[in-house]
Amino acid sequence: MANQLSPLRIMIVDDNRDAADLIAQFLVICGYEAVPVYGGTEALRTAVRFAPDVIFLDLGMPDVNGFQVASTLRQASGFQHIKMIALTAWSDEATRTQTKAVGFDHHLVKPADLDDILGLLSVGT
């Protein structure tokens, strides 16, 4: 469970609204402050306003993809040290290499186990 005095602020970015909503609701139940975001452009705007500690980020989105979002945020002031986790159906080595190169801290493959999601929140946070 999250620390009730200072919950992590988490963004879940996925163009699949049901997926983003489900994970956000699960994290809220676990005591985190979580918001679903439904696209890359919206993620860039929301990150500035919401100031997340952690972002779960889908890679294959139609407007601005997850690689572009991660790269943009890593270059922006104030976002170099947030935890970014790729949450994607893409599991090949080339994609994993690319996620590492643009600044993701972890790579989870959908459908991700909820225990794995919670485990990444407690590691080095």
C-alpha cells in the first residue's frame, strides 16, 4: 500500500480508455493519486499541470507516441528524475532497447500483472 501521508502521483497514459481507467482506479484503491490520460498530446499537457512522480506510458498511440512523450519529458525541466514505465504490448528486444534509449526506467508488457505494477512503484521511489 502507498504511504497515506504522501501518496505518489501517477499518470497512466493509454489511448485505450478502458485500460487507462482500470489501472488508475486500481491505483487509487491502493492509496495512490492516479489520473488516466488518453493520448500523447494530452500527456504532455497533463504532466506539467499534475507533476507526476511516476508515468505508465503506452508506446503505440496515434497522435504523439510514447517514445516521443518520454523523450520530450526527459528533456524538459523538472522531469528528468520521474519514474517512467513503458506499458505496452510490444515486447521485442528492439523496442526494449529503444525504451531504454529514450529514458524509460522499466518496460512492462500488457496485460501487466497488477502485482508487477505495484512492485515497480515500491522500487526506488
